[in-house]
Amino acid sequence: MVSIVYSGTVYGLNSHIIRVETDVSYGLPTFDMVGMLNSEVREAKERVKVALKNNGYTMPPNRITVNLSPADIRKSGTKFDLPIAVSLLIALGDVKQESVDSTLMLGELGLDGDLRFVKGVLPIAIRAKEQGIKRIVLPESNAKEAASIKGIEVYGMKSLEDVISFLKYDGDLKENGFEKTIIDINELFESKIDEYENDFSEINGQLELKRACVVAAAGFHHMLMVGPPGCGKTMVAKRITSILPPLSYEESLDVSMVHSVAGNIKEYDSLVTKRPFVAPHHTVTEQAFAGGGKIPKPGIISLAHRGVLFLDEAVHFDRSVLEILRQPLEDKKIVICRNTGSFEYPTDFMLVAAINPCPCGFYPDKNRCRCNDAQIQKYINKISGPILDRIDICVQTKKLEYNNLRSNDKVEQSSEEMRQRIMVARRMQEKRFQGTDLRFNSEMKVKDIELYCGLSMKDEAFFERAFNTMNLTARSYHKILKVARTLADLDESENIERVHLAEALNYRMSDFYERS
């Protein structure tokens, strides 16, 4: 008799349902496993044999063959221990085949039979639901992660013994202590909405920088902060996620899948409910930044998906690392190719970079700055033109004065107040782009700018004078209109006015940093 138990594996972000087939027959005593298995999967037979022995089951001296099908998909990880053990027990006649109908199993086994946490459960649970599987049995520490998928029953177990009892029991499961794991999605998100370690109310002064953050967050524009050391660039960047709109359930699933595959969802956690903030050190390698490995795992730029990627002191990153951003910023995804196949990970993040204006950090203060023009140009050129092309907002920060640092009666605007203003602009964009592939003003192409960024004759004349006077480029022209459209949305204005154009002109790359 061939027994069949369903399990799953993850290949990049794609998940596959795997049939664990076991046959026990007469012949020389062997335990063979086939199906394009990685070393950790091949080691499962040793864990399974010892776990079964320690739970009172004797392995017969027969020929045992376990096949993980489809055989052309590489299997990795320790999640196959439990389905292999159950499949073997069915083949030996200790468990009925009907008990695992429409059931998917995952879990690593300890030698004593304990079920242990595994990675990549969320995408497998999503695929299981799509394939019509009704329930999932897995370690208790993974149960909340799988239970975040609506429409599938999830049972978390502590040990192999619990799983066997569960499968053999014919009565009411709840009465026998086997309860489904259920989480309240609405409660989960509502309880996390204001949980931020940092708040903009803690930052005194820097009103221009805060305003730029609101504009960037409202239109999901990439932003560059240029200023001397100690003026608050890093403090501000760390608070940008607190003013972005909360993750929706669909966005949370999108983010959580990446973090589940990367192993960042910890035991007894469910979903990622806050927008990621990722700030790598400038010594980060290309592989860590983009993602990699024999079977590539998500890199830093994918872990920032739907959140903020902050590059502090961006000019100190290796040029080769920064150049990786070209395609991901444009396509919102990265494709990593290996001889085993291509792996695609999402990279829809908001880029926030911070740099000093010169090597010493004090330009244009001639009393402190000793850098010449060539040194400054060489310093800035470490960030290539194509990367700067993708940044819509550049804001230059100033050194804080003493009276800005002293506490006073003035109450600074909180992240919650800023977020409410941003939500207004986001709703206008949602209404404007309904029925299109666009979500934010920053995503508009040339044809979209012509459609959604019309100007009155007077404002057109004003913009033309500014274009000629400031010697702007075509690239600058389109950037300014996109930012102006976001400024108009913040004011709940259907039309772009002169005041919006004037402010957008202030956010362009300055003459010194502009690339032709």
C-alpha cells in the first residue's frame, strides 16, 4: 500500500504542494528517500526513525521508499519531518489514510517527537487554500502565522504524539482538546496601528524637513536629505514609517510572505502589521543587499517592501551596491537568476537617503568647510546620475539653533496628525487612479503626467518662466509636476496651483547636485 500525505515547499516566493508518498514492502531493510532533496531533507529519515522509536513505534526490517513529488522541484528545509512520519505510519497501518484527507502537514521533529518551528509557512498556507485543502496541521509555534489566512482550518500541535492522537480521534475534536487556532485580524491590526517607538512630536524644529517628509509619504516619493552632521536626518528618517498609512490586510500578507521566507517571522507571531523600516550599514555586501544564496533568499531591498529603505551616509555605500537599486526602483521587483532557476522578489519601497553636503560635512558654511569644488563634486559623484534620477524630492537641512533644542511651550506636530493629512492625499490618489495600474503620484509616467497634471494658462506661463530661468531639464520638469500634484492633493485641490508649483520647485535637486 502506498500512503499519501500532503506537505509544501517554498521556491523563492512561489510555494508548491508536495505529495509525500511512502511504500513499505518486503526486501532488504533500507530507508530510501527520493525526489530532488537537499541535505536537510535527506537527514529527515534519521530524525523520523528516532522520533517514532521514542514514541513507541517499531520500524519493521522492510524496504521503505519515500518519494516527495513532484520530483523536478527541489525540496529544502526541515518542514517535511512530520508528513514523512505520518505517511510512514499510514503505510504501516497505524493510522488510516482517510484521516489525512484534505490535510496538509508541516513541521520539524525533535528526537523525542517534539514539533519545532519551521520557516516559510505563510506562502504554503496560501497555496494550500488555493488548492482546496481544508486544514493544516503544524507546530503550535507556527499556528498563528498559518491562521492569518482566512478560510482554512489550522491546528497547532506540540508533538508527534498529539498529531497521532488527533488523526486517530473520531469524535468531536474540540471536546478532546483539539481546538482550531483562530486570530481576529481586525483586532490584530487595530491594536498595532499606533505602536511606534518613535514619533515626530519628539523632534523640535526642522519644519522644512518635516514638511518634505509629509509630501514624500503622501505621494510615496523617494527622498534625499542633504545636511551637516547632527542636524536630525537620521532621527527624521526613523520616524517616516510612523506617518505612512497603516498596512492593509492584503499589504500585510504581501510583506509577511517575504519575511516568512526570510525567517523573520518568529515563533507564535502571525503577520507583519507595521511597515518595515530597513537601514543597512554601508558595509553591506551586494548579495545581502539584493538577496542571494544557492536558493536565493530575500535581500535587504525586499525586506523593505511596502516600507522604507533608509541609506544613511549613502555616499559611503559601495558603488556596485547602490547600482543594484536601478532596476528595483523602476520595476518594483528584483529577479535573481541561478542555474536552478529564476527567483523574483518584490521591492516596492520608499527610498530615503541621507548625505552630508561635502566630505567634511559643513558646506556651504565657509567658516568651517575647507573642501574645494573638485572634492565636493567627487564626493557627490559617488551616487550615480541614474540613481538620483529616481529621487523626486531633495531637501537641504540646516544646523539646529540652540532655541530649537530647548523644550518650550510649543507642541510639535505628532505622527498621528501628520498621518491624517497624508491619508487625505492618499484617498485623492486612490480616487484619481481608480481603474488604472497606478497607486501613487510618484508612479506616473509622461503620458499620465499630461493627463493628471494640467495647468491653467497663468500657471503654465509661470512654470515656463521658472523652467527657462532656472535652466531645468526635461527630467526636472516631470519630477516637479509629480511633486506638485502631491502638494495639491495635500491641500485637497483638484487643480495644481502656482503655490504648489513654487513649493515643488524648492524640492528639486539644487543646481549643484543636478545631473544633466
